[in-house]
Amino acid sequence: ETGVTQTPRHLVMGMTNKKSLKCEQHLGHNAMYWYKQSAKKPLELMFVYNFKEQTENNSVPSRFSPECPNSSHLFLHLHTLQPEDSALYLCASSPYERLNSPPLGNTIYFGEGSWLTVV
Amino acid sequence: DAKTTQPTSMDCAEGRAANLPCNHSTISGNEYVYWYRQIHSQGPQYIIHGLKNNETNEMASLIITEDRKSSTLILPHATLRDTAVYYCIVRGEDGANNLFFGTGTRLTVIP
């Protein structure tokens, strides 16, 4: 139990469906992240939110739409996905985002991930 | 952030110490060494991090060489549940939001 909870753990969706992944952190952190891990590839950062504001979009296609209503919740809205989008999607949180952050204590903690299969 | 180099895979006998090396020869003065591990089908788990001094917690010990160009993660008594991919990451203050995981070391603990 890392304090970062993701739902659903597994999702199968068609290419025309609209679905959402949800992440909730119980750690009192101010920064939240979405990462993608495809088969046999390193983790890739997708989005970063700091105090509910998006601070980084790592050239992610618009069919992925993040939403951060507050510092504890993060969503990833999915629509018209492709089979190659099938992957493990990981949510993470940390006390701070970068820039002027104290060097210590800014460890990033991950959720268990949501396995997405696009058919 | 500095690039890291790790062996692709390692085996360790159950109950013995697992020593996982990492080279980070281009590390700069304000960059920290972080270790995470990922057990199959789960999210990465934070293990330990350090800057200059050796560090120890309930999970592992981190030994950083004096020139900071390499480090070793030590699991003192490996168990079967320690089988995972271990990632060594160098991370600075201005790279805090992008952990570059690389391919890591796949540690297999053998009964």
C-alpha cells in the first residue's frame, strides 16, 4: 500500500469507447503524474500536475485528456484510442513539483497501475 | 539528468545478500541517486535514495563511492519476493518530475 490508489486495475475498451482512469493519493502531496509503460519499454512520463495546474505535457496525443480537480485526485480520460495505446498506466505523486523544491523529501510514489487493453 | 548503466540481469541465492551495481559517471554535484524496483504487473516501488553518504533503511542499503560515479544497492538477505526489476535513477532538483527509468536490472532470487 503506497497511498496512491488507481482504479480500475484492468480495463478493456474498444477504439470508439470513452473511458476514464482514476487516481487518488492519500499522502497530502501537491504534485501528481501520469506515466505510461508499454511492453518491454521504459516508463514514459505523460503529464505532470502541481497544485492542480498542469505543468508538463510530454507531447501526448489529444486522445488522452488529463483532469486534476484537486491535489488528491487525477483522472485520465480516454477516447478513440488505438490498439498501440494498450499499456500499463501509472499514477504517481510527490510532495512538490520541481523548481525551488527542497532536494530531500521529494520522492515520487507510484500506484499499482491500470492495465489498459484497446481492442 | 545523468544516464545510468546497470547489468541487464543478476541471480542471487535466497538468504544471501544481493548487490546491485550502478554506474553514473556523469553525475553532477546536485544530483541524487534513487533506487526503485518493479515487481511484475505492479507499479514501481521506492526503495532508497542518497547524495553522498551511504544510506540504510528497512529495505536496503545504498553505498555511493567517494567520487559518486557509481553506487551499489544492497539487499542484505534476499527473499523470493525480492525478485523484480531494479532501477537506478539519477535525479536533480530541476529534473524532479521526470524519472528516467531505463531498462534496470532484473534480479532473480533463487530458492
